Amino acid sequence: MSSVFKKVLIIISVLFIISFSEFSLCQIKEIVEVTGTIKYFDYEGGFYGIVADNGKNYDPMKLDKTYCKANLRVKVLGFARNDIVSTHNWGTMIEINNIVILKDSLSNADYEIHEWGVMIGCPKDNNYFNTSRPEMQTIVKQPVVYVHANNKVPFDLKVTFNTGKPTSVYPAANINNNITEWKNVHFEEMNKSIEEKSEIDPNNLKPLKEIINTLNDVDADKLIYNNTSTNFLFYEGEMNFENKIETNYDAAKGEVTIQNNFPYVVKNVVFTTATGDFINTVYLYGKAEEIKPNGSVIVRLTNSVQGNWTNDLTSLGFSDREAVSFSKLWERPFLEKTNQSNWSNLIYRIPQEELEKMISLEFNPVPKKIIRTLYILINM
């Protein structure tokens, strides 16, 4: 073989290798150009991800700390790395080439959102109700949204039920199919009295007017919407939700085995029941701080679980008065049934990211921080 031919062959081989490598790299690196929101997730050690407006999730590689801010709106250009598996087990890995903060994240708004709520249902029923007010029988209701602002900039809020529909709101706002919107909510500087509003409530539920003073007895900013002065925004709804927590109560041992069949951790898990009769009732409670996915725990029942939800909410970032307001409304429905026998309740808290899959909140301008929590109450 001549030396010239050898050189030509070597050049062709090199070009082929380069071309093949570039082709393979293009196959691995899918170009991604999306607009989305930076979100913080508190599992797997905690990390920031990008929830794109198109519904896809991206786990950024080496995200600069400048962009590690929850609810920051960004536009991203990069490559989806389908050849790499994220250690967070969330979304698609993305190698960022360029990232820009959008203008709606650069407003002078300086406020944060605190939202708590309860969903109630039965073990074998997929129809659940979401609420912030306690039930009188077995049907239920949903979350209140509190606002804490340094700069009193008006804002809009859109609530979207992804697997259900809203049923009532306060103050009165537009409801269209699965969406509720409050437009141009203002802050009230002067301490005016709350305007009483009549609410259309389902039968056997506590009317909002019966608990409005408790909901307003917080240190959140006072809001004005449609000439109504209030410390909170309120919405309720119904949705499909499958309970995957199983319990096995052994009355003789005074123990309950709780099995978590969800693919995510559940926290502040409480089981309650009672012994005795109508006159001499002894309430029993058992609690697990958390149960990991597909895990189980055995809990010994006692007769005390004071301050449980107050402590849980303050640990998440709610103010003391918000936590007390919640406990005043919900601790008794969670733990007691005064006129029934052979009953038990199961209460647990799901992760914020799971709540956001069911009900999404969109604020304009974007808050600096959003704390959302949802407890599930199962009438066993």
C-alpha cells in the first residue's frame, strides 16, 4: 500500500470518526428552548428545577446560584441530556447554554404567600373535597391564602384545578370551568372592619361566616377586593384523589400499623380513635413524623397529641397566629367524633409539589416565596 494512499485513508477515517461523534452527540443533545419557573424541591437533599410552561420538568446541570430562587421566571436555551439520569429522579437533565430572567420576575413586588388547606374523603372513594373550614358531617371544603408583603403592590391570582373544579370562592371572583381568578387585589393600609358577605354553602357544612373571625385573626396583610376587606383569599373545590395509606389497628395491643403506598414520603401522619362509651369517651392518638414511599411504621396510641398541627405549620414557615387559626378550626374534627362509635381518622400531609400537580397557583407579579401545605383527612 503506497504512503499516499495510507495518508488518504487516515484522513478519511479521522473525518468519519469526527462526523460520527458529532452525529451521536446531536442525537444525545436535544436542543431545548423553553420559558418556565424555577422551583425548589425539598427531597433528595434539596434542589432547584425548572417547571416549563409547556408542562415539562427540567433538572438543570450546574445551575448558577444567581438563578437559584424559587418562583423566578426564566427563559432557557440548552440541551436535553437524555444520556444522563438525574440523581434527583425528577425531570429531564438539561445542560444550559443561555438563561435569561424575565421581566415579570424583576418587578418591585416583595411579598410571600402562605396557603393551608384540608382534603377530606373516605378510603375507597376517589371524590375528595378541598377545604379550609371544618365539616359538620362528612363532606368538606378548602384552602385559605394569606399574603405577607413589604411593598404593597397589587397582584392577580389564578387558581387552576388540574383534576377537579372550584365550587366557591371568597371574596367573590370569576369562576370559569376549572379556573378561579382574582384580578387586581389591593392591600388595605387602614384598619377597617371586615365586610360581612353571604356565602352559598352546601347543606351540613359550616357557613364561612361562622369561622370568618378565626380566619381573619392572623398577622397577614389586609386585602381589598370588590369592596370587601379581608385578611385572606378563600377557595374550595372537589377533585379526584386516591388515598394510598392503609391502616391496621390492633385494639388489644393499642397499636396501629400504617403502610404508605404512595411513591412519595408523607409527613405528620396521625391516627386517632376512641374507646369507652358516649359518656365516658377516651380519645387515642398515634403519630409518625414521616413514612417513606412503600414504607410502614407501627405506632403506639396514647391520649395526647397537643399542639401537633400548630408545631407542624410553624416549622414550615407559617406565622404563629396562622398556625393557631388552623388548629382552632381543625384540631377537633381531626381528633374527635363526639356522637359516633367504631370510628377512626387518618390525617397526613402530602409534599407541596404533589399539591401543585393537583391545584396550581399563578401570581402576577411573582411572589418571592410560596408556602403551600395540604392535609388529607380520611374518615376510616
